[in-house]
Amino acid sequence: MSAGTAVAGGRDARLDMFRGLALVMIFINHVPGTVYENYTNRNFGFSDAAEAFVFMSGMAAGLAYSAGFANGPLWPAVARIWARARTLYFVHIAITVLALGIFAAAAKWFGLYEVLSKNNIAPLFTQPLETMIGIPLLTHQLGYLNILPLYAVLLLVTPLLIPIGLRWPVPLALASVLVWVLAGQFRINLPNYPNAGGWFFNPVSWQIVFVIGLLSGMAMKRGARFVPYHPVLLALSAAFVVYVLVWMKVPAVGAAGRSLLGSLREAGVPFYLVSFDKSFLALPRLLHALALFYLLGSLSIFRPIASSGPAAPLRIMGRQGLAVFATGTVLSLFLQAVKTAVPPDPLRDGLMLAAGLAVLLALAWSLTRTAEMTRDAARVRRATA
């Protein structure tokens, strides 16, 4: 993001708008089988809304928490971040229980037993004790419920990252790159239980996007940029984003690119450099995400767009990110169950998605308005005290 109004104006409207847009994309993608998922951002590049969500979560953490480490006593700053991580954990557990309830109701009352074999629910029946241990330990995660555990783990280490970033931002970024390389090279991941393997969103790999976002947010807090603006870097980012778009939409270009990556893989280049693996955030996904973030953050046209009236719904949802994400996840899983019972239909699917987005917007507006009324009442009390 560019420097300037981010802190002086209280909030950066672009951050709220793009976060709201990412939440919309996530909601649509979490209801698979609709024609509308063909128009989300994952169809136009290697990365998708997950990279944007993690990057902006890091940026928001840098904006919200870095001043506490720079100006105040240490423990309150640490406790504030860990309190947020604790909230994320309990929200994750809550939406996991709600998801299980939704799919159990679909099976019991509507005979949709096939939903019990999807979204990593089956181990609850084949290994019930182990799975019930794994859920609170975060070692067993249902499908589409993977990103909050990642975010919570990253927040747990944020009190260590911020003091280092305040003093040595570039070495921290380089260390983050090194950790990403080691995770891919040696397949380092947090374990699953009772299933084999590791986390779908591997925190050891995905930390690189969070750390770059964190350093960007910390720089914005000072009215600066972590990655300085340079026309050559902007041109390279734009060229790469356009090239990836052509790759995705022109079959011959995509086939040639995949063939080249396959040849490199056969020649011994590690998988995390030449694949599109999401768990280890492979290099093509990472480069596309970073190029896109730099491009969007450098183009001044997004300032007036983000502050405009038509962008207000996205801004409102972005400000209430956790509530919107959690509610949207539950709604999307409910719609998955509904779609199991009815055949695909663009009109019906569109109405369901529109209704879900309307609920999310109403929730975000009510939470925002409640917060404003609470602040106004507090100001009145102080003025009359």
C-alpha cells in the first residue's frame, strides 16, 4: 500500500475495500458448483483470495499493534495480540461445531447422507475419539475451515515479529524468505491428527505473506512504505500479472507454461519453486500474489475508488472482517448442503448467493452502526461529566 492517508485519516479505505472484496470472493468460492465461481479472482491468476486475506491480516496487525511495542509497556501489547488469537480460536471452534450441526441435520432430516463424506467429516465416524481430540487441538480441520487456525498461529508469534520488524525490517523479511524455503525444501509443516499429513494452510510457509503484510502495515503506521515505489518494479509487477492472466485464459500459453514447469521439475528443481501447491505456497502463487499486491497498492486510482459511495458495502464488510468471515463460512456450508439436494441452476444459485451476501452486509452494517453509537454515547458522557 502507498503511504499517506493510511494513519493520518484513521483508516485506509483501500484496505477495508480490498478486504471486503476478498471476503466476497471467499464466500462465493466456498459454495462450489455455481457458475459464479468462474468469475472470482482465482480464475484470473495463480493466487486467490486466501493470499489476499492473509496479507491484509498481516497489514492490519501491523497497523493495529505496532505502536504498542514502540511506545508502551511490553506485556499489554503482547496480551492484546494474544487476546485476538484467543478470539480466533474460539470462533473457529464455534463455526466447526455449527458446520457439523448443519451437515448432521442435512443427513438426519433430509436424507442427504453424502454430505457426511465431504469436507473431512468422515473421520468423525471412523475415528470418533481421535477426531474429537484433533478438533480442539487444531490438528483436524474441516474443509473450508482452515484459514482461521493459520491466522491464530501467526498471531501467536506476532509479538516476536513486531519488535524485530521495528528495528530490523529487511533482515526480518529475509529471515521469513529463508523459513519459507526451508519449509518447502524439507516439507516442514504442522501435523494433522488423526489424519496423516500436515495443515492445508501450512503456517511455516504462509508466514511469508503475513510477515510482508505485517511489515507493510508497520511502515504505513509511520506514513511510509516497506517496499518503496519504483516505476521499474511497478512495470515488472504489471507485466507479470498480465502474463499470468494470459496464461490462465489462453490455452496455448498455459500449456506451454505448464510444460516448462514440468521440465524444470523433471530436471530436479524443487516442487515448491515450479508447482502451484497451495499448502506450501509455491513460488508461482507467491510471486503472483506479491506482484498483484504491489500493483494495487501503487496505483493511485484506487484511493478515490475505495472512498466512493459504490465501494461502501465492501468497506463496511472489510471493517467487520472476522464476523463477516465466520458468518459467511457458516452460510456457505449451509448452502453447500442445500445444493446437495437441488440441481445446479444459475438463477437459483445467484439468488442464494445474493441472499447470503445481503445477510453479511446487513450484519456488517449493524455491527458498524452499533460501534458508532457506542462511541457517540461515550463522547456525550465524557462531555457532560
